[in-house]
Amino acid sequence: MSGLSLILEIGKRALEAQQFGISVTSHNIANATTPGYSRQVAGFVPSQPLVTPSGLLGTGVDVAGVTRMRDAFLDQQSRDVNQSMSNASMQNQILTQVQSTFNEPSDNALSGVLTQFFNSWQSLSVNPEDSAARNSVLQSSTQLAQSFHTIDSQLTQLRASLQGDVTDKITSINTLTSQLSALDLQITNAQALGQADNDAMDQRDEKLQELSGLINIQVSYDSRGSMTVTSGGNVIASGAGAVALQSSVQGNQIVVQAGAGGPAVAVTGGELGGVLTMYNSTIPSTLGQLDQAAAALIARVNQIHQAGYGLGTPPPTGNAFFTGTGAADIAVNPAIAADTSLIAASGDGTPGDNTTALAIAGVQTENLMNGNSETIGDFYNNMVSTLGSSVDSTDNQSKQQQSVLTSLQNQQSSVSGVSLDEEMTNLITYQNGYSAAAKVISTVDSMFQTILTMVSP
Amino acid sequence: MRITQTQIVSDFLYNLNNTQNRISQLQTQLSTGQRVNVPSDDPEAADMILRLNVSIGRNEQFTQNVGAAQSMLSTTTNALDGVQQLLSQLQVVMAEAGDGAHATSLGTLGDTVDGILSQAVGLANTEFEGKYVFGGTQTQAPPYVLTPNAAPPPSETVTYNGNGAGIDYPVGEGLTQQANVTGQAAFGGTSLFDTIIRVRDELKAGTVPTAADQTAVQNALNTVLNAAGSAGTIQQSLDAATAQLTQQHTQLLALRSAQQDTDVASATLNLTQEQTTLQAALAVGAKILPMSLVNFLSSTTS
């Protein structure tokens, strides 16, 4: 009798085990498209054998738990690649906007307007007495000043708008870190009860991946599986809680601190890193270069113009042509804008002399920039093409990293992803196992019947 | 390697996206006709294009300047031709005066010379686009002014209000060309007019012009001819400059086009290839993506 009961017990546990397997499989199928979900595998072990005089007798199957299939090393690599990819792609996005403010190559852009400016002085040198030529100098100069203003103000606005981006990103980071802390606590609590909270672990990995797209992070785990997230050496999230990041404008720079009045965080990666690089260094340096070009033009043209003579008796002299000191405030001297006869074309006061106009037209080919090694036009062209190179290289970088990330995600998916074919196969296996176990039970049942019929009258 | 559904889907989307990106790029290149629309399309080419644009702009301006110099010079040459004819006419008059048969009409001949004088002064005060061409850089006032003399002879004096300064036009990279002929170069300052006035005064006074007068007229004529000759030489060199600028312009445009313009043939070919790839990807995707064991199990499980 004890033998038959044992078989019945083995059958019952087999039914339970196959059912457990089917429920794990159906959980997998249900989450096949859930982002960040790692497939789970039901673990079965043979249960403790029974010692009998004939030897050890198997007693069936035990469910050992559910294992999450995940490669922690791939996770870490994905995070590293993700933060440099997001950084490059964010920089690329902003640089593209910077590039578009210049609107090059085009005749209406600054380079074309600069050429028109110098050409108008050449035209004036051909007709120094002509008021139409003077008007065209005034017009091209006004347009030149306007072009400088437009680029300058668009870049300044773009930079100011990045402050909002920084605030948004920091809010997202802080939300993620506090969610991560909560999840970590949930995981370690379950761990203390000897249980693996697989779904919470998946969520934690997913949030960490999301966080790595925003900021550079390092993640470490202790023996209990509790995480510590640091950024630039500062702990920003752990089971003990999250440290909220704060941003503030100090001087001309945005500084990110861990906690109010806390240490400054060196943000080098992620989207936040990209925005900060643009705000703190790239855009100010572009604006600075634009200013340099404008300042050199103003100084040199004024120097020549002040020594020249306009039209009139006596010929007016000593007037500055431009006012202002940089790209933001360059303008044609209002007195000249009101009276074009003040434009100095003559070098000696005679109305037909054109030496001053020629000298100003000659500024186009004078090496005034970069330690007198480049013309203003070349300096500007270099600036634009360097900007183009940056857009191009950040684009390439982000594409490269994207392809590495895709390959890492494929590898992770190879380990963690749910394969419906596989799950269906498992389902059939478990189903067959279930049927077979049921068969065992019905067989034992009929054996019981046989015996019961034997004893019944 | 285990391959899962999500992998197939994400691979498919990633590659499809790349193909569509390339198609969109080629389409922009073909529809704008430009390979470089923003500097990042090809930073090196963009740098070249910006530099070439400057050269092209300068070249076009130089061509305009040469045109202006040529107009100025042809006005000058016309005026000089006129003065030259007047001087020849004067020589005829003087020869007539020397012929004794006409001795009685010397006063009439003097009137003719008077006409020659005023025409010559008129030509010397030729204006072109608001400037007096023979005044050096003093272009805003008539360079030659006749004033009656209170104590003749001579009955009138001529003053040159211009100067001897040349006006240089920029006509090429680092090249300037003087485009004006000053009154000093063309008429020896006032000497041409002084001579005409002297001859007229003599004729009006009934005196036959002397041999010295004839030499002076001949000298004046030579000076005018020399000035016209050098103006002609400048015009020839300006013609050469125009030809060179035009050739340069063509070359610069070709260079810019090589950097900036879409190679339509290869872009079209590439587009066709990408379209084929896209079609293949979509066709394969349509076949592979819906495939799963589930499709084959449905009949047995139900």
C-alpha cells in the first residue's frame, strides 16, 4: 500500500511541477514584449530519495524556484555605451541647431554678406563721388551688422533655452534615482526572506539603463544584491535612499551638485553631459569666435576710415565707420547712416581719390586673425567648417555607439529575451509531462481499483 | 546564439531605419541638386565652397570694376580723339593764314579758332557718370576754366583746377590699373589751351602765326596722341584682364560645382540600389516577422 501511495504522491508532485512550469511559461509569453523583461526559467530538482532495502528510491520532483536569465556584464557594458551614445547624440542635436543658425553655405549667410560688404567698398573705389555707391556701402554694412546680430542672438537664445533642458533632465534623473532606491529596498527585503523578486530586478535594470542615458553612472552591488549608483564619485542612489541633484548657474556656467550645497558632480556622459558641454563650453566658444571676427573687423575698418575723408567742403574726416565692440552690438555709425557723404573713400580729401575705399576693400585679404595668420573671412569659414566637422563627428560617434548598443542589446536579448518558439515548445513539453503524470495517477488509481475489487465481496 | 522575436524585430527596424536614412539623404541631394546643403554634409567640401564663394564674389566684382574702367577710358579716348581733330583743324587754319591770298580774312580765321578753343575746353571738361575725367582726383569741379584777362595779351587765361593724381581701379587679385588720364598728361596742363589762345589773339590782331606757334601746336598734338595711345594700351590690358577674369570665373564655378553639386548619375544609381534594398527588406520582413511556432500549433491545440 505504501508503495502505491508513494507513486500517487510522486504523480501529484509531478502534476504540480508541470503546472508550475506552465505558469512560468505563460508569464514569459505574457511579457514577451515588455521592455526590460528577462525570461524566467522554472528550476526542477529530483526530490530527496527514499532509502529502501533494495537501494535508494527516487521520490519525484521538487520545484527549486524561478531563475531570471540575465547577464550582468552585458548590462554594465550597455550602460557605458548608452551614456556615451546619448551624450554624442544630444551634442549632435544641439550642434545641428547651432549649425543651422549660420545658414551656410548660402549667399545670404554671413560669408556671402561679408563678401558683399567688401565688394561694395570696391564699387565705391570705382565711383567715390557717386551717392548710389555710397548707399550700397551703407546697405551692405547694415546687412553685415544685421547678420552678426542674428547669429549672435539666435545662439544666445539657444543657449538660454538649454537651461530648461538641464532642469528637465535633472528632474528625470531625480525621479529615476528615487524609484531605483525604492526598488532596491523591495529587492533586498525579498532577498532577506530568501526570495528573488525577479520582476523588481528587471525593473531596476531597466531604470538603470534609462538613467545611464541621462548621466554618467557607475553601478556596484554588494553581497545582498543591493546596488549603489555613483556619478562622478558621488553616490546618487542606493537602498538607503536617493540624493537629489541640483543645478545652478554660477558665473557663466551651469554647475550640478549632489544635494543642496553638496559636492559638484562632474557630469561627463549622458544627455545631461551633452547639454552641459554645449552650454558651458561649445556655444560660448562659438559666440566668442564670432565676437573676435566682429571686433577685428570693427577695429580695422574704423582705423582706416578715420584717417580718410568723406565728401564736402571741407571734406569731413575722423569719423568711425562702425560703432560697437562685438557681434552683439556692431552697427554702422548713426551719423554715417544719416549722411552717406561722411563715408570716407578719399585718402587726401579730393573727391575723386579712392585710396581709403581701396584700403577698406583690402581688409578682405588682410591677415588679421589668429596672430595675423588668417583673414577675417577665412577665420569665419574655418569656424563654420569646424562646426560642420563637429556635427558630422558627433553624428558618426552616436551612430557607431548606437550600433554597438544594438549589438549588446541583441546579445542581452539572446540571453534574456523571450522566444515564443521556445516557450511554445516548453509549453508542449510541460503539457506532455502533465498528461504523463496524470496517466501515472490514473494507472495507480486502476491499480487501487484492482486491489479494492479483490478485497470486496 | 539564441535568437528571439524581439531581436529579429529590432534588427529589422534598425536596418530599415538606416536604409531609409540613406534614401532620405539621397533624395535631398537629388531634389536640391546640391551634395553639400549644410557644412556637416562634408565639412572639408564646405570649407572649400565657402572659400570658392569668396573668390567668385571677388572675381565678379573685379569684372565689374574692369567694366567701369573701360567705360571711363573709352569716354576719355573719345574726348582725346575730338581734341586731336580740333588740333588738326587748327593746323589747317594756320596753314591758310600763312597763305598770303587769305591775308585779309585773318580776323575771320581768328573767329574759327575761337570756336576751336571753346570746343577744346568743352572736351577737356568732359564728364562721365558725374565726374570730370581729366581733373585727376578733383572730379567734382570743371578742371579747365577760362577767365578774361584784364591786361592782355593774352586776352584770356586758362586755369587747371585738377591735379596730377591717378585713380587706381582694383582689376584683379593684387592688381590695380590707373583708369584716368589727367589734364597734365593729355594737354600738358594748360599749355595746349595757352597755345590756342595765343594763335587766336595773333589772328584777331591780323598777325600770321609764327613757326614757333606751329611747333607748339604740333607738340600739343603729339602730347594728345601719346595720351590717347597710352589710354589705348590700358584698354588692351583691361581687355586681357576681362578675358582672364572670365576664364577664372568659369574655372571657379567648375571647382565649386565639383564640391557642391550632386553627381546626379551616381546619386540616382545609389538611390535605385537603396530602393532595391528597401524593397527586399520589406519583403523579407513581411515573410519572417509573422512567423512563429504558434501559427503551426493553433490547429492542434484547439
